[in-house]
Amino acid sequence: MKDKIFGVLQRVGRSFMLPIAILPVAGLFLGIGGSFTNETMLEAYGLLGIMGPGTIIYAILQVLNSAGSVVFDNLPLIFAIGVAIGMAKQEKEVSALSAVIAFFVMHATIGAMINDFGAPDLSGATASVLGINSLQMGVFGGIIVGLGVAALHNRFYKIQLPQVLSFFSGTRFVPIISAAVYLLVGIAMYFIWPVIQTGINALGAFVLASGYAGTWLYGFIERALIPFGLHHVFYIPFWQTALGGTAMVGGTLVEGAQNIFFAELATPGIAHFSVEATRFMAGKFPLMIFGLPGAAFALYRCAKPENRKAVGGLLLSAALTSMLTGITEPLEFTFLFVAPAMYIVHCVFAGASYMIMHILNVGVGLTFSGGLIDLTLFGIMQGNAKTSWLWIPVVGVVYFIVYYLVFSFMIKKFDYKTPGRDDSEIKLYTRKDVNARNAAEGAASTGGDNELSRQIMLGLGGKANISDVDCCITRLRCTVHDATKVDQQLLRETGASGVICKGQGVQVVYGPRVSNIKSDLEAYLASPESDKAEAASAPAAAAETAPAAVASGKAIVIASPLNGKVIPLEEVADGVFSEKMVGDGFAVEPTDNQVYAPADCEVTTVFGTKHAIGLTTPEGCELLIHLGIDTVQLNGAPFTINIKEGDTLKKGDLIGSFDEKAILDAGYRTVTPVVVTNSDAYTSFQLLKTGITTHGEDTLSVE
């Protein structure tokens, strides 16, 4: 149960990343527009005549300001759509549309309840939501819609209704059920939300009243949750809801630390940005621009002299990424797995950074990163009078020195095998080992992106083991059916700087390029090539424990597993099989739907999609029976398999059956390749028969 909860929280956290991804752009618009429409700043720099009120430049900047503001003003709807997309397993566009409909229906229902029964007796309880007078639910309202709609979508998007209602089956049913459910949710929220809001306000007041100690604890927890991928779940409520405070800005009640900051950024006449809001953000700047680069320098200096050149490139790239964009995970995971104690110290320092910025009244906000880009936009360009940003480099220099000295001491004192102190660690960051492993497996490369996707697929336990694929800023986040099948070493060899397995959740840390990796992997998993690659690799993996095939000079005879027509493998209209990329053998065009064992054998693999079976004979000959071409897309529906992995079969034993009509109606072929996947162990393959055959009739001789 604990692992399942953890897995759900991981999915919720990564679903937040899609709406969060728009915040840097909106913040950029607000940062530029707000800075250069500030008359005090323009006057200080002598720019009033060039870009002051009444000029074309000023008008353009006001447009930018408005374009940024509209995003932050409508974050609840954006979160509803983003979370619904992130949590939906398939047909994500339907989930997005359903979330919009549910959002409108819920708030319209609440608005009608307010008109009929009056507003709750709670300060700031109501607000205008896209022109609807509704409860002030903020981003929580969007998250409630996104999570609920995604659950309905995943449950009903394949539903089959009775014939008379069949038009509304499948994905068309999702917006219908979402509208109906969220009408009821809207009624319930009218009564429930004021109680929840009272609790949130009380908790927010407690957090704010906890002073500097509370700020330190916030920073410590936020960093401590990074390895588990749950930090988004933790900080979003502080940034986007009343948990992070409330403030009147320009006559409007604003909830959430980040919303308060950006509302003040867009409002003229603010003397100093609210430190009570920026206390949840400003601490990132000394940490990411100065502290972690200091840690990187310590790791570099502690490496063996002969390894520093190789390690330097790795650490310099990670340090610059941290400084410029505030993305720290590539650097943090460089030392996390070899020295967890260093990460604990890092969390303590992170909390202290937040606390020190709070003490020094630093009022610099951010979008999500905390690097030089955000510091320039929301600190330097706003002026020291409004932000007190000059304290950041002052504290930052101290942080660089402290990180360097403390990490250097710990590495040397405890002999931590950080990169460069142990030669094998450096290899994790190259493609050399990946290529070597591919060559050893004898797998056919399908090109750059496909080959990486293939490795990741196999590292996750194969296509049938993968339940869900997603990513955040730096990590590929996957859910698997069986965690024991995950090969962490293989995943690291794909260029990952870390792998985290918790229950059925797997996170692979790739850095900022992860979104491309995720897209390539999804496309690869949807292609027939992934099925063929898995079919080729499964018997090879079994060979690690199966007896080695030995060419003893005695022929191994393989019979036809089906009644039908035997054809040479070269005549199969599929390049992977006809070109014998998987192995040599034959194929059968079946005339009935029963599949039998082609020899005495042990069942080594039954694919989750039931379309392929791996067998091993007592002599070590590895066979793959692939029922149809590209039939993996049918997700096992037409197949009935009567055996399981580990079973021992005699020649002629029934393996299972298939629904020929269902396969053909779906547009696939039933021709069945029978392939010797460890063909390299043999020198001779002789087809004993072609044409009409019955199951059990000798068909292929292997020597």
C-alpha cells in the first residue's frame, strides 16, 4: 500500500510539470514588461523620454505585462488541463477537453448555489473565475478537477455501451461522465470547500508565524524530497494556495507566495516585494548559483589528477546548468548515490539558505528555477530597493566557499568514491559501455534515437512491463508492472546520472534533455520495431541462465507448431523476420487456430501481450513463436495461452489458440514466424518441408 501511494504521488508530482512549464515564459513577459514600465526605474536610468508613458515601446511593454498576467490569473484552469493530461494514460487530448468542461460545470454549479443560498461567511471566500462568481478555490480547484477527470478518463475511455448508445462509447463518454460528476462535485464543494479553506488558512497562518525556523524547515524538506521526485507535490501548495500566504495587491485578494510576487510585479507603486511571499523562493539563488558550483569544484579537485579532464567536462556542464537555469538534479545526483551523507549536508545548507534570505529581507521571486536568468529578471532588473538582491551574491560567495571546504573535507575524510576517484564511475557518463553491451547482445541497431529507446525499454524490463511513461524537468518517470525486472545498471549505461526505484515507480535522471528522450521512447513503444526488439532480446536474456547451445554434430529437429502452409522465412513480408535479424527459421500460414509445442522444451518467456512465446529445447536451442505480424498492438485480446513460464512441454503439447477473424478484422496478418533466436550457435539450417503441413510434422533441421 505504501508503494502504491508513493507511485500515485510521483504521478501527481510529474503531472504538475506541464502547467509549471509555462510559468517561465509568463514570468519573462511579466519581468520585462513590469521592469520597463516602472516609471521610477525609467527615471533612474534616464529612459523616460525613450520608453516612458505615451511611447510605442511603453505600449508594447504593457502588452507583455498583460500577456504574462493573464497566465497567472488563470492558473486554476491551466492546472486542471495540465494535471488531466499528465495523469491520463492514453488519449490525453480527450482528458484535456473533459477537464475544461468539468472546470466550467463545477464553477457554474457553485455560482448557482451562491446565487440561490448566498456566499459563505468567510473573508475572501468568493472570486470571479473566468467571469463566474464562484468560490476562491485557486489552483486547488484546478487540481481537484484535473485529478478527478483523469481518474474518470482512465476508467471509461474504452467503455462499450449498448448498441443503441454505441455512438457515445469510448472517448466520447469521458466528457459526458465528467460533466455529470462535476455537477455533483460543484454542489458538494459549496458546502465542503469553506471548511477546507478555513483549515488551509489556519495552516498557512501557522507556517507564517513559525518565522525563520519554519523557513529553514521548508528549504530542508524541499531539497530532501528531490531524490523521491515528490518536491513538486510539496512546494506547489505554498506557491499557489493560501498555504503560502494571502495579500491584498492592487485591491485584489491574492493567494499563494508565487502569485503574490507576480501580482506585485505587475502592480505599479510597490515599494518592496513581500518577503513573506519570497521566503519560499529566494533561498534557491545562493544555493544554485554559488553553493552547488562550489560542490562541483570540490568534486573536481578531489578527483585523481589523471581523471580530472574527463570529470571536469561532466561537472562543468552540470554546474553551468545549475547557475543559469537553476536545474540542479544532474549535479545533485552526481554525488547522491555515492555519498548520501553529503546530500543530507546539502539539505541542511539548503534550509539555511532560505532562512538567511528571509532574515536579510530579500524579496526576489522566481518562476521555477532560481538561476541567473530568474535573478536577472526578478532581482537585478527590479532594483535593489524593491528586492534587496545585492545580498544574494554576498551570501553566495560565502556559500561557494563553505560548499567547497565541507565537501572536500567529507570526500577525503570518508574516501567517498565520487567521479574521478573511482575510474569506473566516469564510464557511466559515456556511450562506450552502451555500444559494447549492444554488441554483446548481438542486437541490431535501429539508429540513434531508436537505439537509446530500445535500451531504456529493455532496462525497464521490456515493453510488456511498462505501464506508464512520463517525465519532469530532468527525469524520465515510469511505472512498471514488475519492479524486479528493472535492470538499473542497463539504465545507467544509457547515460543516466541516477536511477531511483520505489515500488512500481522508476525514475531515470537524464537532465534537461529528458523531454526529448521521453517523446522518442513513447514513439518507439508505439512502433512495431519495439515488439521485434523485445522478441529478439527476451530469449537472449534467458540464455544467461539457460544451458549454452553446443553444436554437437547431432541435428535438432523442429516441427511445425501449427496446421497450415510452411513458407521460407525470406517470404515473410516483414523486414525484421525476412532478413533474419531475429534469427533463422521458417514461417507458417495457419489454417486453424491451435498452437502446439514444436519440440520437447521448457517455456522461457510468455509475453504479456500473449502474441509471442519463447521456448528452449534440452539441447539449448532457443525458439521464438511469433503469432502473427505486428499483433502486439492487439494487447493480447485475440490470444489464449494455456502455458506459463517455467513449464516443461513435450512435442505436440497444446500451447494455446488465437481468434483468426479478430486478427484479420483488425488489419493484421496471422502468418507465424518460428525462429531460432540463438542462430549464431549453429552453422546449418535446413528446411525439411514447405507447403501444406500438420502440427508435429518435422520442418526444420538445425546443426
